[in-house]
Amino acid sequence: MKTTFLKEAEIDRNWHVVDAAGKPLGRLAAEVATVLRGKHKPTFAPHVDNGDFVIVVNAEKVHLSGNKEDQKIYKHYTGYANGLKEYSAAFIRERKPERMIRQAVWGMIPRTRQGRQVIRRLKVYAGSEHQHQAQQPQALEI
């Protein structure tokens, strides 16, 4: 039996919507990364990008266990001397809650050209509304 690989025209990309309210951040990110890369499909191959689109809503309501709300630090380097900025998870949740999920998912995707293509299919929204109803996303349970 021969192994067949998908060509770009044969890839079927579905849209999934995930409600992050009350879900642990790490478990949510692991499941989203799996769907983005296409590892949930029987046609998965590491060198072929056949993943799906994922919409994450209610990013501001994601759950952090323990004392991570105050102790977890997000770092951002501005590019200038002494430009390393450090923010707590509580500050990030207040200002840009989408960043928490995007950064957690990015940490679970390979740092390659393919990884940069994969992360573009992730759409994260702080509230419960999103602008992708036309794609008819299916609910993804985590």
C-alpha cells in the first residue's frame, strides 16, 4: 500500500469556534495548537500544512490556576536599550486578553515557516462576538 500525501488543492480547511470561558489556559492552547496544525486529521504529515482555522472567543474569561494571575510574567522587548518590559497576567488580561491565548498557542507550534503560516489561522477575540459567521464555524469542545 502506498502512502499518499495531500496537495495544496486537496486540503479541506474547516472552521472551529472555541469558548475559552472557564477553561485552563494551557489545556486550551494545547488543543487549539493540535487543530491548527492538523494533527487531529488522519491525513496529518509533519511537512504538510493541512490544519484548520480556529476562532477563540471569551479570551478574557480564560482560567489561570493557582497564583498565576499575579505571579505569571509576560515579557516584551521594545528593541531599545533597557527596553525589556514585564507585565503580570492580571495586567495583560485587563489590557489585551487575546495576547495570553495567542502567546500560549504560539509556544506549542514549531518556529518555522510552516509555524508562522499556522498561527495566522488563529483568530482570538476578548468577548463573545466574532466576525466569522459567514464561514459557519463548528463548535469545538475542549
